[in-house]
Amino acid sequence: MRATTSSAVLGALAAFCVQTGTAIPTVDESYPYTGPAVPIGDWVDPTINGNGKGFPRLVEPPAVVPSSSKPTNNINVIALSYIPNGINIHYQTPFGLGIAPSVKWGTTAANLASEATGSSHSYDRTPPCSEVSVTQCSQFYHEIQIPGLKSDTTYYYQITAANGTTESGVLSFTTSRAAGDPTEFTVAVLNDMGYTNAGGTYQQLLKAVDEGVAFAWHGGDISYADDWYSGILPCEDDWPVCYNGTSTETPPPTPSDYLTPLPSGEIPNQGGPLGGDMSVLYESNWDLWQQWMNNITAKIPYMVMPGNHEASCSEFDGPGNILTAYLNNNITNGTAAKSALTYFSCPPSQRNFTAFQNRFRMPGAETGGVGNFWYSFDYGLAHFVTIDGETDFANSPEYPFAADLSGDETTPKESETYVTDSGPFGAINGSYKNNKDYEQIQWLAKDLASVDRTKTPWVIVMSHRPMYSSMVSSYQKDLRAAFEDILLENGVDAYLAGHIHWYERLFPLGVNSTIDKASIINNNTYYTNPGVSMTHLINGMAGNIESHSTLSGGVLNITAVLDQTHYGFSKLTIVNSTALKWTFVRGDGGIIGDELTLLKKPGSTRGGNGTSSSAAATATTYLTTKTVTAYTTYCPYATTFTQGNSTYAVTGPTTLTITNCPCTLTYTTTGPITTPIPTGTGATEISTAAGSTGTGNMLSLTAVSPSGVGSSSPSSSAPSQVTGAGSRAQGGSFAGIAGMIGVAVALL
């Protein structure tokens, strides 16, 4: 976050027009960089290939094991991302290929009969890969798009060798499901990760990939590369988190590693356990994190967006202004009278989101957006929208140069800039102070208005920064001014964010943090209320060197759940056209930290060019059979059904979660789905209907029952009564419920 002592000020310029379109702004070098050739965050061993802070330099294996013990080039990172009706294969090497990058691909691993070629790009990495290990450095980035693929289909590919690289093994990817496909799917959602403190999250992500999560959506603060200098900044007493020093303060319990004395010659710093789990080079932190994540990014699409830690090599100075002395004046282990970091303090390769722009490839160009900054895509019953909460709106946290101008200046003086100044990455057709003049705002309004809610009834938006939180910050009002009205007007169901390093679930909120009490069924179940409110979720606890945020004041009434202790990520499951499930998965063993269900009332969807909450009106027939450990179903009115040797009487509209299984669910749908279908947790897909899997035990179930489902507001009355009688023969009464909700169900 920008320090409160920031010297950047808003200029008096009333209007500023810049035409950048979708072009990526180049790095401004109007003033020379005066710091060290390669900034190294270590006074004990300040060499490029030395050990960081007296500990072995961390390394991670490359994506492709080189065939030679001394490779001259290698494939170090592989990452997938979606493009419309296809895939982008991104891979990274230390040096160029000499030819266009290419892959062989096909529908079976044994027959890679097709070939696709792409393009390469690079930037002046500091230090260049010619000075460091080949298998620990990326400087050339290769993009291959394969369009025109079938939806929800697995394809196989192999990256060919070139200029010394080793050919990859045969890899695979699965394309996205077509808009309107009603099949349930799950997305991994995470923010604020980096390498430190993220080991548990990483393990749970690997498990989620193995269990079939469709893709990952990372909402910024990705590698924490800008914490390269953690080994050279002493602690300041009022910092909320400070490791390995006399002023250590971490959220309890404090790990014993943080109390271990540092090696001789080292000073207290803001690093992780033993001070050895961050690289002392900015670019090496990117390499380290990306190679660590290969087991995830090479298996599922990994969709990203910008966070504040992607902007530049630093956000602010530390006690004694050590970075000002080092980066501005090339004085090692010195101090400066005052903080004077500017846009030009970082090496040119570490400004203006340069690494972020090169190390990922999102579908901005294909969806009318801009690069990795704002874009959208469909998957099944959901429309996902990524927006940039760092730049390209009025009073954005990372200022454009226009905001630094004073008087009649056309370009700011060096001293008038700030180290995180960035963008704009889209056009500003008018005043930089007017949100309506920004290309991003115009794109967002157009994108949301064009959503076909008959195909994608769920619309989920994510930015790095939250609009509301119990931790109130000034940037939140600027985010709301830019985006809130557009999102509400277009019936967005949920707004996801990170930035604050904890897990926080808010109640459904309307304008000015108004709690939509009518949409709260209970603490773990909300109705969506298009045009009135949306659910806000803050998911900033994947890991990171800065540890958890701490709350100095009280928890606000807008907050339903707050966890300031655990790391992890969340799963977003689109159950069907009227039910969405959100689950916070803790990194310490996969414990469920929180759950939320969002439900749509029939016909309640608003926004885009459709008004129904049903799925696509097609004649496609879908058959799914699952063995589940639990399932949820909705009973629209009083009825009786039997499961195993237990019979249940429901006296009113009720949502039931049956947890004592295994149970086998088989359902067939033809055409649009207009109401919820039974869903399961821990489900295993099977190709044919299984035999009886019921345990015969008494089933445990919970009920949520707002009276008058489909009315304008739910009742706050107690749940409807649910009674059960054991030792009765299994009957067909459950099929009656299935018929009422428009889905044929067999419990075998």
C-alpha cells in the first residue's frame, strides 16, 4: 500500500486526454536511473548468485527438466489461460528461440498431428539471464493461441525444442465449457499469495487440481517480487508485522521460527522465517514463484489480474530511508535524510507493471479489454469479469502522470512522480478526474450490458481491492465511485477482492454499505437481489511475506465472518442456474473455514440482455450420475420422500442438505434448467447408473426455509419443520420432488 507520507500530489490540470487504446504503455525513461546496476536486497552477501541473508538461495525445478547437465536454454515456466473457444499456451525461457514458438497438438496423446505457432516478447530484465542460472531465469516469453476448439474437451500438446531448449513431455489442457452448459463446476479463487507463508495454500491448490477444479482465478499480489529488499530494511516499531527482531509482532500463535536469531552480521528485517524464504532479487522472486506454481499453471488455466505489488520494484521506503539512498544514489547500507522515491527510482524493467505484462497472457484483446488488466470470459452458467482496481479510473491508487502535473506542465518533474505511478493502460477521452471518460469504465458497462443471462445467469466480478471492509481505507470510496453503480445496475451477483490480508465475508450490500437484510436467509445463505445488492467477499489470505492484516478497531456490522489467523483459498462452485456455493478452504489441512450459499429467486435475474435466471434454451440433453457424500435439494412445498430406510416429511418450502451418505444421484435435463437440481459434495463422476449405495443409516439433514419462495422478500420466521421416520421401505416419493423442480432424479 502507498505510504501515508507519499510526496505525489494531484495537479491542478482540469482535463487531460491520452489516446492509448489497447496499446501497452512503454516505460518512461525521461530521467536516468541512478541506482545500482542490479539492486540486491542483502548486505551480508550482495552478489547476484550469492546466498541470500546467509542462507542457501532458494530454487524451484523448471517446467521441463533439461536433457543436458549444462543447458544453454530451457523451458522454465508453462502456464495456460483461456481465449474464446480456445487456449493460450504461455511458456518462458532464459533466451530467445531463433524461430517462432510452436507446439504439436491433437485429441489424443499418441497422435499430435496438428501444429500451432505463436510469437515471443521480452524486456530488459535486471539482471539479464546471461548472468544467472539458465534453469532459474526467465527473460523471453512465448505465446501460442489455439482457437476454434470444442468446448469441455481435453487436448494434448508438446512444446517443440528450439535454440537449446529441451522438448517438453506430452501435456494436456481442457477447454472451457460453453456458455449455458448447466454442468456443475468449481473454480479456485485466491489473492495475495507470493512464496512465503503460502505452503499450505499451495498444497490445497494441488489437491483441488487433482479433484477437478476447472481453473484458478488469482486476484492480484501474485509473487510479491517487490519484497526483494526485505533483508535490508530494519524494523520500525509501529509496523504491525515485523519478524526476527526485538519488536516482533505476529498474529498469535507466533511460529517459533520467527523467534530464531539471525546469522551474525544480519539486522532485523521484514522477511519470513529465518529470513531465507524470499529471493534478494526482484526478478528472481518472479522466477521462483512461477516455477513453484508449474504443477498448477501447466494443468489448468491460471487467470490473473493486477494488484499493487505488481506495479514496481517498491511501494515505499523503510526506516532510515535506506531504499532512497540505495536506489537513487547507489549508496549501499546507507540512509537518506528523507524519503524521495520516484517513478524513476526503480530500474526501467521494474516499473509500470512491466513484469506482470510480460509474464502472463490474458484474453484482453479477444474480449474488447486491455491485456492482462481487464477482460471477461464465459464458463458454463457463469460470466466472469476481471477489472483493474489499480489504474484506469479516477483517483486510482497507482496514479497516472497526469495526476502529478502542476501549473501548465505537460509532463511532471522527476520529484513530482511517485514510485508506483503507472498506466493508464486504456484511453482517457476527456478528464482523468472523470470516471466516465476512462476506457475501462466504458468497456465494463458495455460488457455487462451484453451478458445473456439466459445462458450465464451468474455474473461474478473480481478486482484486487475491496469496496467495503471492516478495515476502512480511502481507496474504497474511489473504487465504489468508479464501479459500484455499474455493477449493481447490471445485476452482478458477487464482487470478489483481496488486498487486505485476511478472509472476510460481508453481508449483501447496496449503495453506501446498506445491508440488504431482506436477502439474508441465515448467516450462511443469501438470496441475490439484482439491482439492489451484491455479496462482497475478501479473500486475501493465500500467504505472502507481509503476513495477516490486523484490525485496530472493531468489526463493522457489514461483516458476517472475519478470519485474521488462517491462510488458504476459496472454492466457487456454480451448482446450477439458481445456486452458487462459496467455500473457504484453510491451508492447514484443508479445513473448511467458512461456507456460503447464494440462491436466486425464480425470474430474479436482471442485467445484460436476458431477464430469466434459467440456462440456455437449447434442446441438448445432459445426463449426469454422481456418487456423493452429501447433497442439497430444494423442496418448493410440503411433501414426503424416502431415502434409504428413512422417510422425511417436509411441511413447507425448504432447502435440505443431506449429509449421511454415500448416495447415488442420477439426473437428466433437456433444454433449459429453471430450478435447482440436487448437487453433491465429494462427488465422483461415474459413467453408468450405480447399484444401491445408501448406507441405511438415519440421515442427518438441515433445513433453511424462507416462507413464500419467489416472493419479494423472505420471511425471518423459523425453518419449516422436518420430521423423519426410520425403518421404512425405500419408495419413489423423492421422484415427486424431482418432478416438481423439473429434474428427473433417481436415488439408487
